Amino acid sequence: MLKVADKVAVTGVQLGSTPGAADQRPHADLELTVLMPCLNEAETIGTCIRKARRAMRAHGIAGEVLVADNGSTDGSRQIAAELGARVVTVEARGYGNALMGGIEAARGKFIIMGDADDSYDFQEIPKIIAKLREGYALVQACRLPAGGGTVKPGAMPFLHRWLGNPISSFLVRWMFGAPIHDVYCGMRGFTRQMYWRLDQRCTGMEFATEMIIKAALQGEKITEVPITLHRDGRKTRSGHLKTFRYGWRTLRFFLMSRPRWRFMNPGRDRKLY
């Protein structure tokens, strides 16, 4: 059974609740929140924050770096705060919970999220915000060559790159018409208003896929931009992703979202490639 958020308290905000008008309005002087979910990322969080701040300074972007900490015990919070990031604590465990808590605390008109393991180069955020300024509600980053991206040697496991991700990305194009080629990429940008419209509920890794599927079903304006995936900078431990468990839960979410498959409509004109 997929887990869904049920009003978990996060720094004074209730997950799963409908925000009031004041909560949905961004701060007038902030265009962007760069959001990083974090769980024991002391080795890499500093590098990610520096890159994000450098990119915003270089391109004149008025923004903030927000770290949604999900229970770190390795000093990640202190490192982030010392480097000028705003840190919020999200007590309910889970990737989706961390992101929902961070998004509800965000102050920017636009939000760009990305993992804090240094596999994403936050100096690429200007290309994402450029598309958001053009009027897109969701801008998905793409690491795979099919969408113009680049995967550095050793940056993505073989099964993820050549099997799981291409198949799932094909399915999300076929079943939901989402114009993307890297459904699992954790770096993306979106508007605050779109996020509230989607009413996201998944508390785990399916959060990212849920966003794409719901955005496509609701007719949100979606595009993708190519990025480079680097080998993550962690040396002492591996990541949090459980490959087969996540793959099964994602497929199950696909079926829950589209019980009547599109192949039953021979007149569909979806672009798959």
C-alpha cells in the first residue's frame, strides 16, 4: 500500500492540509527557492549549497537555499546553516515528506528541487528557471541522452540507466502523455501554484513520479531541459534508494492513476518519442 501524507506537523505547518491564501503567496522579493531534502549529507551538502548560491549570484536571481532536514545526525544541519541556507526540520520520515515540508516552507515564486548528494550540478538551475519564466508550470531535468542529457561514467547504475528508467519514462509518456524522457530525475522546477493544485500525497520516493503524472493528467504546461548527472560525492555511505522496491511502488502508482490503459483508445495521438 502506498503511503500518503496525513497532516504531519512540520515546523508549524500541517502536511496534507489545504494552505490558506497567505501560505500560497510567495514573498514579493524572492523569485526562487532552491530546495534540498537532506538526511545525513554532511559530505556533500556544503558543495551543493555553494553551487546554488553561486549560480543565483552569477545570474542575478533573487532566491534562497532551503534545506529540508529529515533527521540528520551527522552535522548536516549545522553545515547548511553556516553556509547561509535556511533549514527546516521535517520530523515525518520519507523523501516525499521531506519535500512536502520544504515546499510548504518555501518563500520563492518558483521552486527548484534537487538531491543534496552532489550528483546534480546546481549551477545548471538558470536553464530551469528560464523555462519557468516562459510560463511552464513544471520543468523536468533530463539526465538521459534521449532527452539531451549526459550521464557521467559511474553516475547511474546499469539497470537504472538502460532498463528501469527508460521503460518507466516510456510508460509515463504512453499512459499519461507527459513529454519527458527521465521520469526518475530528482531535479526539477515548478511553480508554487501548480504544487497546490496537484494536492500531492505520496510520502516516499514516488513523490517525484506522482508530480509528473498528476501534472500531465491536469493539463499543466510541462517541458524538460537536459542536464549532466555526476557521480555523487559521498564516500562513506551509499544512497537511500531501494531499487526494486521503488520500481514496484512506482508501477503500482501508474496503474492506480490510469486504471484504463490508453491502448484501449485506438484514436489516441500521443507523442512517445
